[in-house]
Amino acid sequence: MVETGAQMNDRAAVGCDSLQPTIGGLPSTVDVLVVGLGPVGAAVSNLLARYGVRVLVIDKATDIFMAPRAIALDNEALRILQLAGVNEGDFETVAIPYVRMRSPTLGEFGKGNTLGSLDGHPKLVTFYQPELERCLRNRLKTYNHVQVALGISLAGFESGKESVVASLDLGQGQTHSVAARYLVGADGASSLVRQLIGLEFKGKSFTEDWLIVDARKVPHPIDHVEFICDHRRPTPHMTAPGERERWEFMLRPGETREEMESDVRIRELLAPWGNVDDMIIERKAVYRSHARTASAFNRGRVFLVGDAAHITPPFAGQGLVAGLRDAANLCWKLAWTIHGRTAPQVLETYDQERRPHVKAMIKFARFMGKLVMPRNRVTALVIHGLLRTTRRVPQMRAYFEELEVKPKHTFRRGLFVGGHTHSRLTRGAVIPQGWVRGPDGTTCLSDDILGTGLALIGFGHDAGTVLDACTAAAFAAAGGAVVQIAHRGQRLHLAQRGSWEDLDGVFLPRAVPFGWAAVVRPDRMIVHDGPAIDANRLVRESLALLGTPVNATAHSAEYALPSV
């Protein structure tokens, strides 16, 4: 029997599945084996858990690595964490009002406006990675159908037509075999999973080394992000939660790791910001940045996410964000395939959708790197002077300051119906999010009313009333629910189920005309849209795209669609 979206959501929420049978406390069969419990692996595990998937996640480390690493998240990353069940305030963040670029010769030559919110979240925040990882791990404890095994390594695996059989190294000469329907490699840049499936890791490693210094209790803290674009020593500098600040100093030719990490050199480098004796140095480490992408993000039943699939230079703050995008895109497709709600071929769209955007974001980060670290004084004056001049042109100033230069997370090809309509929605792009209010006065962000499945959203109209019984049954069987979003203050003719007011005008009329409808994927990407009176066609064409046409899934002539 195929579950409805509401039934699956309830099952995932209470975590009533158990991992059986088990040997020595570990399962011998599981739906998905996740290798790696960093922030991306933890996000993958949480998303799969919310979708009712049986998960075993392993990590060779026995605890969280406490040194801060990733430090920035944008509104899109925060929205994905919301999808994974992380609420505002579950981990501490600092909202960044602006990102400035300044030259010792020309002064401020560039600025990015990150003040305010987008899609219900701050445009840019900094955070403390160990705290985020602890938050995600604590959420995993609420699911009985997820098992976390630490201090365990992947020894190898064999991938067959129906499953992946992995050998786990338990230590002290002990091994354990587990059969998983799918395997997800979230095991970092040196990914063993990627190596075992024979995928190339194409790209380059930069010749420049960087010293990272994380400190607390800085005497004169800043509240923003700045790039000191001095060709002699480029230095990104930013604030972070817990009275923290981070600096990154580019090493000059001839400087060594030992020299740069010494107390004497740290004291010298931080002198412009205060006496090191008044600070608490949490971390000092030299690293080299990379720009690499796997030749594919999956092979058969094995998938790569995060740094295992791609490494982004740090200059755009998009490394972890890209990994979270991977998680959101992949996890619902795995779950729907496992639950029999979509054709297995849908999984091939993960690579098709994600890899082009990853490449575009890496290219953007490399462009930002050229602004941050010019090779010499003449190059710095030319590049920075040109950017400063463009700020005098209103259109160009807005293009850079409002971050329009950042690649849009919009698919060229993938799991959506091609074409354009008269709305401002873009198929193959994320639907906007805003605050909504229910009939009982409850307010929340709109993603929270869509549930964890497919959604048919009627804007100013109950699109569910248009569906015939066969289409309604098929949509519900595919995990679909119907939601109505009305303009603020609308009371007449509101449906009694799933009706919410658009409090900020994010949808009506800013994005869609009155009487519009859209079919949205669990990762909030738009599959299809059009007039609400065409909802029957929109749903049928969307289901056909998922490989679950109406005639194949409808099993009742009298089937009420769940509303959320």
C-alpha cells in the first residue's frame, strides 16, 4: 500500500520504524547508508529521516571536530536547514549587514548589501560550525529509524542492481556487512566513496597558502565582513557568534607554515586589531584552497554530496551552502524512489541539476578571489579602480551591491516542466517564502505549511476543487497535498482546509496573479505553474514527469487529498 503524504510525514515524525535485523547493534539492512557525519552528512540524514527513510550514518571520528571551519551561511542555506527541521535559534548566528571591499590606496571600492531578509531568513549570517553540527546530531536522536555509528570507517563496498553491500571497519580487526538500497558519500574532499566508484576530481589547487586565525574577546570587534584587498597581504576579516572573529592572511613567497603559526607572527599580524594577550586564540592553521568538481555526482546507487562532490574556493562563502543544496536536491528523490512514489530514473536528475550550478558557483568564487588577491600593485589599482568607477553607474552599482552578480540557483534542465508563463515564478527555481497566517491566527513561514511532500498551491483559489477524483488520488498517492494562499485580509470563499493569508505580499501580487497555481517539489523547486483552473493538467503533467502518471497510481475514485 502506498502511503499518503500525511501518513508518511506522521511516521517520520514519531520515528516508529526500527532498524532490524541487527548484528552487534548495527543493522544488516537499511534504506540508505550515509558515510560521513559532518554538517552535510548530518543534514542529509535529517532530511532522509523526515521523509521516513531508514538510515545508518557512520563516521570514523568519535566526536565533533571542535575547531571552527565553515563560517558563513546565506538565506538559501538557512531555508534548507529549516526544511531539515532546524528552527531559528537552534544554533547561534550573527546577521551580517554588509560585506565591504577596501584597498589601502583607493579606500572602499566595493560593497555587498546583506542587510535584511530574503525568503524569511537573513541574507547572510556567520555561525560556529561545531554548534551547528551538534544541533543536527541532536535532531537525529529524535528518530528511531536513524542509527548513528561513530568510530566506524567504510572499508569498501560492492554495488549491485538492487543494493550496495558495504563492509564497515569496526576497529580491532572486526568488520560488519550492511546492505543498503543506496549509499551517500559525505566523506569530504579526500572521499573514499568517490575513489571507490572511480570518479575523477577535476579542477585545480591554488598556489597561495592562507593562515586562518580564529579568536575570541577581540578588543575592538567589527559587526560585518570586510576584505582588505592589499596585494602585499590580502586579508578577509569577519565577525562570528560567541564574541569571535576570523582573519585569513595570505602567505607571501618563502613564508612557511611553522613561521606563520608561531606566536610571534600571530601577535604581529593581529596587532592592528589589538593586543593578542587580550584575546583568546581558538585556532591557527595554514591551508590551501581548491576548486574541484567530480566528473559526476553519482554512479549507479552511489551518490556524492558536499566536499566529496565539489570544493569551492572560500572567497564567496559558498562551500557548505553548496553541500546543503546537494542534500535538499538529492534526499527527497531518494525517499520518493524508496517509497515507490517516483521512477528510479528521477535520481539521474540530481547530477543534471546540481553539477552545472556548482560549476557556476566555483567560477564566481574564483572571480571573487581575483578581486581579493590581486597579484601586484598595478593589477590591484586597475581592478579596484575599475570597480570603484562602476559604482557611479546606478545599474552597475545595484548589480554588485544587491548581489545580482551571484549565480541564480535555477536549473537549465532537470525535473520540471519547461516553458514560461505570465507569472514571475520560474520553473526549475525555488518558490519564494514569506510569512502566512492561518484561519486560527497562527503565523508561520510558508514552507512550514507545505509539509515534506509535493504541494499544489492555489493562490487566491482552492486549486484542489479543480482536480478530478482520479487525478486527486494519484497526487495524494505520490505524497501530494493541497494548500491555498490568499491575499492578506481575504475572507470570502476561503476553503476551510489548508488556507493561509499572505501577510507580506510575497506571493500576491508580487510573484503571481490572483487565481494562479503551482506544483512544488519537496525541495521547494517549482515543477509547473499556470492558471488555477488548469490545476488538473498541471498535476497530471507533473506526475508524468515524475514517472508516476495518473492512470498508474490512481487507486480510488473517492480519495480526499490531504491538506496541510
